[in-house]
Amino acid sequence: MSTAGNVSSETIRKYFEEHWVKKGEKD
């Protein structure tokens, strides 16, 4: 967790989308 800049944003976004869609899009 040293280079928490662009990688974090991209990773989080992908992780969120992948987990969000699987959770049932709980807005």
C-alpha cells in the first residue's frame, strides 16, 4: 500500500464493479 495513487483508483473501481454487480447493485 505504498503506491496508492492511480493503481488504487483503478483496482478499487474494478473491485467495486465486480463485487457490486455480484452483490446485486445495492445503491
